[in-house]
Amino acid sequence: MNNKQLDFTEGSITKKMVVFSWPIFLSNLLQTSYQITDSLWVGNLLGASALGALSISATVVFMVLSFIIGLNGATLTVLSQRQGAKDEAGLKASLNAFVFVLGLLAILLGLIGYFSASSILQLLGTPEEILPLAESYLKINFIGILFLFGYNFIGTVLRAMGDSRSPVRFIFIAVILNIILDPLMIAGFNLGIDGAAYATIVSQGTAFIYGLIYSVRKAGVPFQIPYVPEKRYFFVLFKLGLPAGLSMITISAGVTAILSVVTSFGEEAVAGFGAAQRLDSLIMLPALTLGSAVNTIAGQNIGANKWERVRATAKQGVMLIIAVTLIIGLITFIGAQFFIRLFVRDEATVAFGAMYIQTIAFFYPFLGINFVLNGIVRASGAMFPVLLLNIISFWILRYPLTYWMSDLFGERGIALGMGFAFVVSSLIATGYYFLGNWRKVGEELAQKTGHSKV
């Protein structure tokens, strides 16, 4: 273990959680700036129509990529358990299995997405006036989907090994390049919205190559030329990865379904929602950060069979996320109009975005609780229950409530429906944490992935 890798099986959980979380937060913040940078330049240089096209396309990219992202989450669970158990052989074999399968899936989904871009956008009801812009931006992003997957995967592997600092430098390089290339390609080369897409994939490709070199030469990650893994690793990967991937698809499809409700209110609502979603992504960063951090922390302790530390991780994570999201909610409520105007200047668009943010601001602690407790459950390998929780959250609660409340209260109902869904889903996640069988699943997974125990 190098000096950047933390051992969570001993010492202060609170201290290590904070130390480990800050680099993840910074990484998430930097990564979110991809979309924010694109939105700022596109919205200010090309107008509300281009911003709406970018917003819809970005949602589709996330939806198609979600299956691989979910499988990538299974990587964190398995590798953190092997790291906690000090099982080097199991770590190396599991890593190869993920590289082999996820690499093939990334390429496959990229091809499918590229050739079906127009059909997907039409299915979502994309307004005709922005359809060509959205299709062009979407296709270019699918060309570079392997780069996006690659450098995120490397960061996940390093975090599973207890190193949350190194991935920051990969993302920092990509962000700086994106900031430089965005205005150059959009306006300088006169490529319009396509320029934003090209800037992103060039930046991500550079980060991926650098991250791969660093992880092998400096961090000691046991990457090797991929080979067909043993059958037992296929079993573990798909038992964990399939429901994790479907869980992410459930989330992204739910977001896309909500976007279809927004599009019914017109072009200004789509652009305003897009700007609000950029702020939304910033507000959610602490929840995403702690969800990822507790996954690693709990995973290492499950691998080491230290369940009392797993429970302590859940308790401290929930307390921390409630405090942080309340503070952020207050800030965004007060400054909603100012923040939305950073992305777009059209008054109708600003009004919708500010209304949305102010309505939903104080519901985010409930979403944070959901992220933290689901992170603990994922660390055990209980991916199927998380899938069920997400189906309930998005398709039984969030989408129906958003649709129903938007019909009753108009545009404000979109935010109200989502907010009330956060509350109910957090209660369900809490109930499963206390009453579910996720601990038993974790004990079984630790045995199946242990190199010396199979």
C-alpha cells in the first residue's frame, strides 16, 4: 500500500471519512464543471435553443452510459473488499474481469448510441427547432464514450484501494483542457455546439491516457493486458453488475422521463430546467461524494469482517450529509436567480430555473440520506435491493408525482413532485438499512471473491 492509500479497517472513521471525502468531492466538482463549462459557453455564445439541445443530449448520454457506470460501481464494491481483506491475488483477478467486460460494453454502447441518436431524441419529444443541434452534439459524445468510461474507471479503482487524491489530477487536467478548448472550438473555429462536444472528448481522452500511465507506473495498480476471466468472476460480476447497471439505467431513464414532462412546457422551460440541473448537480455533489466514500469505507471493513465499523460509518455519514445539504440548500435558495443567470439570460428561462431551485432546495437532505445508506448497502454487494429501491424512487414515486403535481400546480409541480419523492424514498432506504438482509449478502460475497476461499 503506497502512502496515498488509506486503510479504513482501523483508526478514526470520522477523520478518515473527511480526509478521504474531500478529494472525491473535488473530483466530482471538477467533473461536474464539464457540463457547467459547456453550458456557460453554449448558453452565452449560442443562446437558449442551443442550451436546451445540450441539456437534452447530456441527459441521453447519461442514460446510455448508465449501465456501464453501474457496473463500474460493482468494481468499487468488489475491489474495496479485496483490498480490506489484503487479498492481492483476488484483487488482480477481479480487476482483469472488470476491464475485460466493461471495455467491451463501453464500445458496444457507444456504437449503438451513435447510430440511434436521432431516434432516441425524437422519442423524447425533442422540439423540432433544436433537434439537429441535439443530434449532432449527442453523436460526437458517443464517439468519445470509451474515454469517459476509461478515466472514470481508473479513478474508481484507485479509490477502492484507498487513494482518493490521485484521481483529482486526472480530472483537473481534463477540466483545464476543456476550459481552454470550449471557447476556441465553439467560437474560434466556428463549430458551434459541436465544438463543445469535441472539446470534451479531447480533454477526456487526454485524462484517460495520463491516468492509465500514472496508475501503472506510480500507483502500483495491477493492470495487465486483458484476458478472458475465469467463470467465477463472470458470475460475481454479473450478479453484482447487472442489477447495479440496471439501477443506474432506472435512475437515468427516470430523469429522462421527467425531462419529457418538462418539454411539454416549451423551449423556455427546457432551457431553464437545463440550467437548474447544472446547479442541481452541484447541490448533489456532497451526497454523491459521501455515497462513494462510505461504499469504499464500508467495503474494506466488510472484507475485514469488522461490522461494527460499518454501522459507525453509516451513522456518521448520515449526520454529516444532513448538515452539509441544509447549508447548501440555504445558499442556493437565497441566490437562485443569480446562479441561473450565470448560464442563460432569457428572462422566462431564468424565472423557471430560479423557481425550480428555490422550490426543491430544502428537500436535498432527504436525497442525501438515500445516497449514504444505499452506499452502505452497495458495499455489501446487495445490488438487487438497491435496484428495487431505485425503481420505487423513480418510477413509483418521482415520475408519477412529478407528472401529477405538474398537472395540478403547473411548472412548480415539477420540483414539488421530485421533492416529495426524495422524502418518501429516504424513509424506504432507512427501513431497508435497519431491516434488510444486506449484511448476509456481504458475508457471502466476501467468501466468493476471496482468492483463497473459492
